[in-house]
Amino acid sequence: MRLVVFSGAGEKAFVSGADISQFEDMRAAREAVSRYETMAEQTLTGIYDFPKPTLACIRGYCIGGGVNVAISCDIRIGLHGFGVLRFPLRGWAWATAIRR
């Protein structure tokens, strides 16, 4: 393996973020919030620290948790029909796809 590519299943979104229908169950109690945040942080850190290069192949919306996945990757690319906005963010680059 030389590269890991993260992409959406279609053209509508890269990663739309958390399923808001689960917020009540996963974020209602303090313990649940802590558990959710630990899981998310471990996942994003795992992407960031992965020993091989990681690529966010952004096609469509990149919002919420999708932005976190994208900034955890080493490289972010917006595909055909989309522009990419980048802003430096403490040594990271924040990216989101927009329709042209």
C-alpha cells in the first residue's frame, strides 16, 4: 500500500458529518459526549498519524465531521466541477468543496 484515499460514495458529498438523528442518544449525557469525543479524536488522530500518505478526494459537500476528516489527511483535492477553498489553520489546511 502506497496511499490511502478517502472519498464519498457518490458525487453529493465527501463526508457529511455525524448522523444528527443519533445526537440525542450519543450526546445527551455527559458520559456519552465524552465517549463520542474520544472516539472521534482517536479516529482523526489515527488518520493524521497514519504511516502512509492520506488523500481526501473531495467531491460534493464537505461539512461537519467531513472537514475534520479532510484536515486530518495529508493531501486534499477537489474533483471536477468543484473548487477548493483553503485556509491555513495552525499548521493544517482546512478545505471544503464548492460548486462552480
